[in-house]
Amino acid sequence: YVKMHHEKKVQERLTAQGIQSFLPIQTETRQWSDRKKKVDRILIPMMIFVYVNPQEQLQVLQTPSVMHYMVLRGEHTPATIPSSQMEQFRFMVERSQGAISFETSALELGQEVRVAAGPLKGMTGKLTKIKGKTTIAISLDTIGYATVEMDVGMVERVLG
């Protein structure tokens, strides 16, 4: 976790230290009364994902504006997310043309699907409906799940 509105600066500092990090950002077009402007939207405010070894964990905490690691209730070590889930999430963030939302509430289990067409082709996840719209969700153990809206015709059922 980092201080509010310090996410980009912390990522720059971590990169300068040689620490691998991921800040999920999506560019979107905002409409004002007199103009349109492209702005970066941080998908999970105050959070940066890092890939570190035990020796680098302390180095991250000593970086200005870093507050602490996310720790699960009853545990004392930083929470970890499986690499396969992070790869799916990065893929979604980098390739999605639709707006991605991030939810922390419990995800209703749905059909496992694979995207068959479009820029997210090959990505797998759970098909669910949120607020009446067809979405695909990628779970990130311990923190929640990311979703993106897509046409149900773009996905196929995963067999097995």
C-alpha cells in the first residue's frame, strides 16, 4: 500500500531501484463541457504490485510514500498472488478496449470461459453478470477480482 495519489511516483522510484513492479492503469477519454482529454485511471488506488525476493522486501518498505505490505488476517507475511493470476490481470489491463472495474466483494461463481475473439483472445476467466451487463472476471486471490465488459459472443466455454 502507498499514500493516496503517490502511486506513479512510487512506481518510478521502485523502477529506479531495479525492483519489478506493476501499477494497473487504464487510459480513458474524459469529456468536459469544452474539450475531451485522455487521462490515466489507476484501477486499484493506493496499491502497487511488486515482485521481490525476501531481501528486497525491506528495500520496498524504505521507499518514500510506501506504507506497508498487504497482510491477510491472521498472517504475518506479505500476501502473495499466484503468477498465473497476475499474468491474466496484466493481459487484461494491457489489451482491453473496454473499461475495467475492480471489485473486492465476493464473486459469484460462474461458467469458466475463454475469450475467442478480439484483443483479449486467449484469456480465461469466469463469466458473470454484474448490473445486467455481460462481463468476464479475473480473480486475484486475496484482494478481489477485475472485470471487463464484453459481448457474450466473444467468449467460448472452457471444456474439462
